[in-house]
Amino acid sequence: MSELKVAKQENILAHYGPLSYEEIGFLLNRMSAFVDKQGMSITIKKKVYSAMVESLENIYKHQDVISSNSDYQPRFSLFLDDKEFSLFASNSLLSQKINPLKEKLEKVNSLNKEGLKDLYKLTILSGSVSQKGGAGLGIINIAKVSENKINFKFENVNNEFSYFTINVAISHNSAI
Amino acid sequence: MEPLFIEPTEFTPKVFFDPENSLFEISGFSRPENVIGFYKPILKWLEEYNDMVLSQNINFKKSILTLNLKMTYFNSASSKFLLDVMLEFMKFMSKGNKIEVNWYYEEGDDEILESGEEIADMLGYNFNFISYLP
């Protein structure tokens, strides 16, 4: 498992607490306004936008709320330094979901750009997209737009639940 | 058959399918909270159009059917359904119609351009890629 990077950069966005669909829109709008103000390219904005949508919607659609403990609410942060954006997204989930999710993340991390395109194609054409729009398309998409490995960790909360965090970096230097 | 018109919202694109003029357009932003609820009626309309109108081959002139896609953003759940819309559209060819797919992208927006190229590749069909100024 990759170790999460310690962020020393400027914190652009931070959210902790229940996540509504409207709140996701609010975070996206704040990021867009920030990137526009910085004069960054539309491609950079779209990459960060996509990674944010997929990670926030993953929380919204797939989190398992721990009703007995309010210390593990959804968390989202976006940082910026002179090279890259760094995105962190965390949510609680049933520990029994760890293995298939870990397998998916490890698979995605093992692929290069062409491999990710092929996996996306295979997944979308396989007809296995669930009612929630899942099937791991979101994770593949995050890896595609970031062009970096997805860092992730699972923290044990209790016998039933864990707290899942992903971190991904998106370079903003090369495409400006 | 009546046209299909869906007003755009903050989370969903504009849809305008005009059978009389063989023009089909989806444009804007797609991140519906209920992606199935949004796209199922669109797919159903296309299936009915395919079955009822094109099969009978009588009601409309059918030289070229044009699909204009002018998306500014769509999430991965929407991409699955946009692909389904296009697969349905491809079926029109089997009824002896010609089709063209115009994929619009804002100049410099490599993400939307590449998404279009990937979808064209999945369908095995050439799109016209047309850039526009913001």
C-alpha cells in the first residue's frame, strides 16, 4: 500500500461532515473560480474537476455511515503547490468492501495511460455499470486524469467499519 | 413523432431531438443525481423513433440523420449513458439511413476532445470534431 503524502501546500478547499449533492456542486464551483483566477488552462481545470467529481460522488454513492460514531464523517481537501494539485477524499465504509476496492485500486495503479483507456473501454462496454453508475469507472477516470498513481489507505474503526482515504496529484505545470 | 425537448438544469444537459428535420442534439453539462432517471426516457424515445418511424420508412425524409454533441462536462456515470445513446443512434444506419456525429469541444479543452475520440473509437465510427471559441 502506498503511503499518503504529507501536504505542505496551500489549502484551497476543505470539507468535513455529511456531503449533499448540492455541497458537491458548491465545492466544484469554488475550485473552478479559484483556477480561473489563477489563469490556469481549461484542461487543468477539467482534470481537477473530473477528479473531484468522481471522488466526491464515490463518497456520496458508496459511503456506509457509522450511526454509532460521528467521528468518521466524509472529508475532502484540495491543496496546491508550485507543481501540482493534491486531492484527499475520505469516507467510512464496511470493512467487507475493502478487498474488492483494494483490488480495483491496485489494478488501476498497475496500468499506464493506454492500459487505463483499455480498462475504461472494457468496463463501460461490459454492461456491468450498476444502478449507481458504479463499476469502478470513477476510479479509472481519476487515474486517467491525474496521470499519477492513486495513494490510498484503510484505517480500522471497529469490527464492522473502516475509514477509507484516497490521495491523488494532478500536475499543473506542464499544461499551462 | 413528437420532438423531445428537455430543458437544461444545473446538473443536466439540454436535449433536443427534432425528427422532422433529422436533427438530434445534446449539449451542456451532465452530472445528474439520478443518472438512470435522466437518460432512460431519452433512450426510450430513441428506441421508439427507431421502431415506429424508421422501420415504417414513410413519415420523414431520411437522407442524413445528424447528432450534435456539445458537452462541456460529463461524469463517468453519464459517459456510460451517452455511449448507450450513441449506440442507439448507430442502429439508424441499419435502416438504410446515413448518419453523422458532430462532436463539439471548446478550443483548448483536451479533456472533452479526448473523451470524444475514445467514444468514437469504442463505436468504431468516425466523428467530426469541431472546435469553437469560448
